[in-house]
Amino acid sequence: MSLLDRLERVFGRFTLPNLLPILLMGQVLVYLFLATGAVEPFQLLLNAGLLREGQLWRLVTFMLLPLSDSPIWFALGIYITWLMGSALEKEWGEVRFALYLSTGWFLTVMSSFLFPGEVFGNQFIMGLFTLGFAKLYPNFEFLMFFIIPMKVKYIGWITWGLYAMAFLGGPGYVRAMVLSAAAAWLLFFGGELQTTVQSKKRKASFTRQAKANAQIPMHTCEKCGKTNLSHPQIDFRYQAGRCFCESYLSKGVCDDDA
């Protein structure tokens, strides 16, 4: 039984069913509340210091924050998240999909206690949709800006690039958010990634060995030293386990061009 199977068996009962529609409907509601000024973003962001003071709703509300305040980009983001999330859920099943997101959530919450004075968002956790979808369906195409077709694997690489920039250029709490999301992705895809890397190494090693073997002659005349590589146009024969060129076998002597 793999590690993921064991985790699913142990923690699957604690995952929230119908997580994807609940998450997206929650983001729509929060977007409306923010647009009307009923709440402010800081009231919803994750902050370990305020969690200790009893503001436990932040454990949930930070996941519901929209990633854009533009109606068009928000609606497009909801649609794409639904598309990707539905595909992941169909591929894995509801429990494993919920465990995937819950892992990113849990690690982010835990890392927030290392920086109790900072606020944590959900942008890197939501990026798990893109990274997971890009890994499972790398050749799926989106129309960037509704015009340019782009395979999702390239969008995944761009996302990893943005994660790397945030990690290298951001403060400690931003690095903690990046590492939390990356760790969740590695937990679910690290084994496959390791297998792929090992397979490529074996293939590269086999190719190098095949090229090296191609430079080693299979037949070498014991009289003149001709080989199947230096003289591919002639035949070689064996007598009593000894190799000779066709000229020696037919004439008793090798040609002068040996």
C-alpha cells in the first residue's frame, strides 16, 4: 500500500465531501460581501496571532478569498478552477481530491504559526489546481487571452516559475506559503516524478551505452585487422572460433588495403 493510500485510509474520513462546489460557492459569496463593503479582506485572512485570540473563522475564510476583484477575471477564475478541480476529482475520486487541497491548507495553517504577526492568503493553495491539472493533463489547451492556444503544461511551468520568484524574492512568511503548497504537490506527485526522472536516467544511460557499443567492432580479421566498422562492405567468417575476412578465406591472403 502506497503512502497516499495509507493517508487516504486514515484521514479520508475527515475530509469534507463536495469540497469543490462548497469552495467555489463560498468564494462567490465572499466576493459579493467584499464588493458591497460588508467585510474587509483583513477580517478574513489567516493570522496565527488572531487565531490564538479566538478568531477561528479565519481557518476557513482565508480559503474563500477571491484572487481577483475584477468581475470578469473572477468569473473566469471560478470557471477554470471548476474545470480543473472537476478533472482532478474525476481522476482521483472525491476523497483523494479533498485530501490534496486539505494537505495544502493544513501545511499553510501550521506554517502561519511560525509567523504569528503576518497574514496568510490562499493564492498558493489555489495554485495547486493548476499544478495538479498540468501534471495529469499536460497537453490540454487553454486559449490565453481568448486568442493564443497554450498547453496547460506550459502554464504549469509558468506557475512554478512564479512560485520560485516568490520564494526567492519574498519574505519568510511568503516562503512558508510557497513551501506549504509545494510540499502538498510533492506528496501527491513526488513518487511519479521520481519514477519519471529515474526512467529518463535509465533511457539516457542505455542510449550512451548503445552509442559506445556501436563503436566497438563485432568482427575483426585476425590476419589483416579489418573490422566490420572499417570495411562494412565485406563479409567475415569464423573458422575454429577465429575470425577472418572473406578475402583471406577465398584467396588465402588479405587484400592490400587492409
